[in-house]
Amino acid sequence: MPFRESSPVEERIALMQAYDTGAFSVSELCRRFGISRATFYVLKRRRESGEADWFEARSRAPKSVPHATPDAIRAHVIAMRERFPRFGPKKILACLAAGDADTAWPATSTIGEILKAEGLVSPRKRRRRALAQAPVVAGSETPNGEWAIDFKGWFRTRDGERCDPLTVSDTASRYLVEARITAPTHDGVKAVLTRVFERVGLPDAIRSDNGAPFGSAGAGGLSRLSVWFLKLGIAPRYIPPSSPQDNGRHERMHRTLKAETARPPAGCWQQQQVRFNLFRRHYNEERPHEALGQTTPASHWQAPHRAMPAILDEPWYDPDHQVRRVRTDGSIKWRGVLVFIGEALARETIGIAEIDLGLHIVRFCGHDLGLIGRDGRFHRFAPPRARLRRAPEPEME
């Protein structure tokens, strides 16, 4: 068996016994025991020194660390941390320096290591950054090619009740499809959209911001609501964060809606809903729109040709995809281990296809969610950002 530093002591003894016979050269012994000549001579010098434990393995740690932080300094750092448990290394250093500017205090990185060694900090679990996707040039020049959806900022009716108006408009025709008071939750939005889809039909895509319930920080930016969109054949499109201008047409409508229906607000939410209903009819059928050549949205909009299905079919994947059903906790079983994909996809089927040796892409209803790397970990995609690249809406209509 080749000689290694961690080998049993019997091998070191056997090495020197073989050398003592004179039958082997140093080079032959080194090849036989798998060591270097330098290691052989180290062992030879240890034995010749008369040390009783020359064959024992020795630690390679230095016997002294001249640049180690003195115990007194370490004590000051620990005491400051215990006094201010929420202070990090930078603040601790600032406080120590303010109290004694003449002492050579250690760097912030050293203070961090002292705190870690004493168990005074716990590692922060960091969420891996999503893999960016190329921006999508979105928008549609045909009715129902894209709808926009958002909540107009909430306000209170005169009786003190909170009012959250959900609005849906057609991007091409500016037609206000719905303005309905509902809870800003998955269940509230889904209930309103279900009635809208059953009444008028399905658009090809829906543009929204990234916040709940429309989007999430999960794989592909999907939420439970956008998963439902995909199963209906509706492509979810997300504007870049903090970029309401990329949903400018819808935001411009919100300004008009607020001015004509909520200043001042109605006495109760039922009366406020009546105002929204009247405004929707006026906005669509009577109010000329400058971007439409001073014609009304209703003269350009027509109902979608796709109807709301009675039953949602399971997603279909090409034969080169391996199909997995996502568990209730958002994970799948992949090559013997659990891999977390996303809770928004619980109980849904996803497709996994190899795109390179050991690299697999994960999809749901044609929407790319992320990659399972060669390390077996899932690296989620950020949502593709949908940005309108057109001239801004005019201020006056």
C-alpha cells in the first residue's frame, strides 16, 4: 500500500526497516511506498534524532501565529457585541475607535471572524439570484392581443370601508373591460376574472406588475394566478420593477377613473361600484380618445374569439421531456433527491428536457421556469420583462 501522511504508523516503521536492510535504494523505497524523497528524509531525520515517537503523524498547524488578535482586543470586541447585539463589524469598529482612538483595532473582516468564532453571529440564508432573461417587446395592435390588469390605489369610502378597485383594459383599443371592487388577493382577482372570461372570452396575454397576486419572486415570476393564466392559454407579461410607465396606458386610465369617480368617494362600497359601472360605460362608449383619433374604445374593441373552457386540460410536453408532478411543498423528485421548483406550481405537471450534457431546462405550459444544473440544484429564471417601446401617451385626451 502506498505511503501517505495519514497511513498507519506500521507503514512508516516498515519503510525504515526496509531501508536498514540495504537491499533497496532510496528511490526504490519512495516508489514502493508512494512518497517523495523529501518525505523519506524527514522521517529519517526524525528517527536519527532519537525521538521515541518519530513515526507518529504530526500536525502541520503553525506553533505560533504572530499576527493573531490579542486576547484583550478580542475581549473588547465580544463585550461590544454583547452590549449591542444587533451591531455588525462596522458599527462595532466605529464604537471601539470612538472610545479609544489610540488602540490599533482589527479590521472589520477580522472582527467578523471573531464574532463567528464565538458563535455570536449566524450565517444569513441568501436567496440565489434568479437568472435574467432577455426583455420581451410586448404589446399588441389588435384587440385582445394583450390586456392590462392592475389595482388602482385603494381608498376609503365615506363610511370608512376600504375600497380596492381591480381594473382590466385592452391594450390596443383602450377598452375598459372591467372595473370591479374586490380583495387584492388570489381568490379575489380570480373570482373577478372568471366572471370576465365567462362573459367576454380570453385574451392572448395579460400585462401586470410583478407583485402579488399577479407575480412572485419564484421560478419564472409565476404566482398561482399566472399559473392559471398559462393553463388557460394566456401568456403572463410583467413590467420591469418600479416602472409604471411601461403600463402607461392603463395608468393614464386610472387617473381619469380616480378624477371622475373617487373625488369625493361614494358613501359606501356598493355606491362606489355603481360609479365604476357608469364610468366604464361612459369611458368605452361616449368618451372620445385622442390616441384613437377622437373615436371611442368601443368602436375599436370586439370580444375575444376564445371562450372560457369548461375544463382545464393537463399541460402537454414534447416526447423529449420528462414529466414530473410538483408536490404540495413545491418540490419534485429528480434523480433520487428532492429539488424545490416553486409553491405556485403545487400539484401541476412540469416538463424537463436536457439541453446540454447534464443541464436540464424546466418548463410549464411552454413557459421556461429555470435550469437544473449539473450540481442537481434548480436555478430559477426571473420573469421576462414586457416593455412597450412606443411613443408615450399624450397628457390630454
